[in-house]
Amino acid sequence: MIAGRLATIVTDRSFWRGVAAILVFLILWEIGARSKQWMAPEFFAPFKNILGMIGFKKDYLPWVGAIPAPSAVLASWIQVLGQKGYWQSWYMSFFRVMGGFIAAMIIGIPFGLVLAVSRITRWVAFPVFEVLRPIPPLAWVPASIIFWPTQELAITFITFLGAFYTIVINVLGGARSIDVRYFQAAQSMGSSRWDIFRRIILPGTLPSIVVGSAVGMGITWEVVVAAEMISGGGASGTIGSGGGLGFFIWNSYVGGSYEQIVVGMISIGIAGFASSGLLRWLGRYATPWLKAR
Amino acid sequence: MRPPASTSTRGHILIEDVVKIYDSGGAAVVAVDHCTLEIEPGEICMIVGPSGCGKTTLLNAIAGFHEITSGRIVMDGEVLCSTEMPKSNPGPDRIVVFQNGALFPWKSNLENVIFGPVMQGRLMRSEAIDKGRAMLADAGLSGVEHNYPGEMSSGVRRRVEIVRALMNNPKALLLDEPYRALDSLTKSVMHEALLEIYYKNKVTIFFITHDLEEAIFLGHRVVIMTTRPCKPKKMLTVDIPHPRDYSVLTSKRFRELIEETNDAVHEEALKAFQAGEKEG
């Protein structure tokens, strides 16, 4: 089955268009990285004053040549693939993302559902929730390092926050927007309150749970990397450089290995893409009726 | 004048002096004004009125979705709601088929159809499945069991929903402009399909529409409602014998009945238009 799907992807024209677009991008990057300067100095001379006003100096203009070329990145990547620390970074970040994300699902989905069905809970909990929600997860970093006994828990808590609010808001919104006619029809046909919860509210909210989880997963990867950078990679003291991909990037920057910075960045891109791909796949199986539209 | 005698003995609905006043935001709106109407067991009673005239309010009161302000509604001798107890409990004896359909999109057509009897604990799941398949086949819908409603045309969805309603063994079906969204060709096919299902399962049908031709084609009786507040303005017994089919539409008697009622309907539509009532 997977082989069949792979075959349809490979024969699909839009797949090859995507591959071509990425190749063109890599080629332009390679050319840009090998060139000495992005523009002839005499070309931007007339704009010197304006550029100076917003803080640019002639020799400080950003140019692609400052970034390592894709070929250099690839070489560095191949070298890094053999290192235990790189894989440990993957493992650490993945572990934190999954821990925070699954905790956010386990707490967020029931919480959103309770908010949706219980007016009293909405009165009590929703104002507090709405006050806390706009606080960016990263603003929680110092407080959470103080609060949690280990740095590992602190980072996982930050990633939890990243997914939690999105999941709750989606579940609440999804459950509240279920068409009233479904409730009326179910009630007419003799459903108890529990039946209505199980057979109407739960499946009716499922599409929103899937969407909320996918968005939450994206935020989780954004947050874990920053949290690792800020908190110095958590347990890095005990297991070498295995402080997560965020710490991997930061470490590469401090160590002056610019190729490795890009390796870390692309790794996170792949990790995020794979995670949300997995979620989308699971989501499709959980909501087969949406395919029908 | 009484509607034609029917073999059914259940599904007698008596609407007595029902008033419904919406009192939201200070300005009270009288939606239903001292409405009295008796529907015989097994009768197809067509309620005709312009959009927003308050006829859906009446249907919601019978179904138990909304409260009434005063009056009472009695079904087979049992008081559903009254001034003292303004809201009845929705139950499987009165099933609504909604304007835009309310099949559960996350359940297959068969799962939808067996929902009622299983919920009520009247049938074992396996029995319900057998009965559901038979009822679907009876309605010319074999083969759709394992599809989701979202995969079907709106005409098929509406027929599945009527089968789902009948699976509850109701005394009355309450249809709220079920064919409004359909094109006129599909609509005429749906009318014949509904009559066919009705001839096999004689239930009382309370059918709301704003389409006079639909009303006369289907109904034993047509009740034309005044626009807000809603109450019967004119009643018409359709003396075209059942079973009917599509050829009725071109018969002389059908045209005469349209002529007889057209003015009354048009007058109310004009009133509704001038009052600027919102569609729906």
C-alpha cells in the first residue's frame, strides 16, 4: 500500500515540479554563496546615504556569500551523520517535542471538551485561560526553570505550552460550532446525554482536534528549539553535546562552524515536516468521512 | 371538511390556540398567533406560507425543540406541551427531517439509519442492521449503505434521512422544507419517492413548504398560513385521489386548485415581502 502511494507520488507531475523548484533554489544559493558580493559597489553607491540611515555600513551589507554554500553544507552534514552527538540532538528534541505535545493532547482535548459542554467551567476557567494564552511560551522560560526541578522538565513544559493553547482553542471552537440540528436529531431519536457526548460531540469535534494538533505540532518545534538555545541545552552537561537540535545550532554558532548551523536548521525543517506529515496521515484515518467531500 | 379517511389510527395531532411570542432584546415579536389546527392520523398536511412566517416555529414546538408561550399541543390524547409545561421532550414518535438535512456526516448511511432503534434499545444492533438494509432497499437505496452522506447527492441524502426517520417507527414525520435546496427536476422525483415511501408506511406527515405546487401535489390538505404572526388563513382539501403520480401535475383539477389558492398565497408573500422578512 505504501509502495503504491509512493508510486503515485513519483508519477505525479506536481511532485516533479516541487523537486525542480527546490533544485533551482539550491543552484541559486550555490551561485550566490560562491560570489564575492551580491551587488557591485558602484550600483548601491547612490543609495549609500539611505542605507546608512537604517544602520547599514558599506562593508556590512548582507550578502549571500556570507552563508555557506549548499555543497559545503552537504559535506558538513555527511561528516556530522557519523557523530553520536548529532543523533542525540535529534533524539533529545524529538523526545521533548513528543513529551510536550502528547501532554498537551492528553490535557488539552478533555479540557477543551469540558469547556465546550459545561457552562460553569467556562465561567470559571475561560477568563484565566484567555489571560494566560497571549503570553508567548518563551516568556515562560525563566519562570519554568525556577519552577520545575529539572531543566528537562522545564523545556518539555515550554513545548507543552506551545501546543496546549492551540489545541484547547480548536477543540472548544470545534465542539461549539457543531450544528444544533445534530443535537436535536440525536435527542429526538432517544439519545441520552452521554450518547450525545460520545456519538455527536466527540466525532463532530474530531476534525478540529486534527487541525489543532497539526498547528500545535508546528508551534512545538518552533518553541523547543528556542527553549533549548535559551536554557543551554538542558542535560548537555551530562551527555556531551546531545542537548537537542536547538542547542546543536547554538553550539555550532559558538564554535564558528557555519555549515553546521545550516545543517541544524535543515534538520529541524525535516523534523517538523515529518511530524506534521505523520499527524496529517493519522488525521486522515481518524476522519474518513472528510475525504468524501 | 375532513380529509380523506385513512387506515392509520395513530398520529393524531391537535394544535390548540398556540401562541408563541419571542421576547428578545425588549421588542416582543408574535411569531404564532392563536393557531388552532387538527391533523388526522395518517394525513399529509401541507403547511404553506412565505419564508419566515412562523411555520417553523410551530414545527419546533411540536418537535419539542422550542417552548410555546400559551395554548397546547396534544398527540393521540397525550399533552405534549401546554401553557403550564411550555416545552415537550423531543421523542422518537415525532421525527424532524430538516431543511438542510441532519444526517450525521461522520456515520455511514447505514449507521445513520440504525441510530434511532439502537439508541432507544428497541432493536439489537444486528436486527437494526437487517431492518435498515431492508428499509433502504425498499426506498430504492440499496448500495449506499457504506457510503458517507457527504458522498451522496442531496436527493439521496434526503431520502436516507426519511428512512432514518421511519426507522424510529414514528407517529408523525415533521418535514421542514426538505426539498427547498433541490432543483425542480430532482424535486419532482423526490415527491414521487416520498409518496411511495408514504404508501408503504402510513404515518402522519406535517410538511412545511412555500411551494404551492408541491403542497397540492403531495397533500391531503393544504393549510395556507398568514405571515407573521402565523395562523391558518385558508384550508384546502385536495380531492385528487391517492395514490398520485407525476401526471397529476398536468391534470385540470390540479390547475383549478392552484388557481383557487394562488391569490391567498400571493397576498401573504407580498405582506412578508413588504415587511422585509429575512429569507429562511
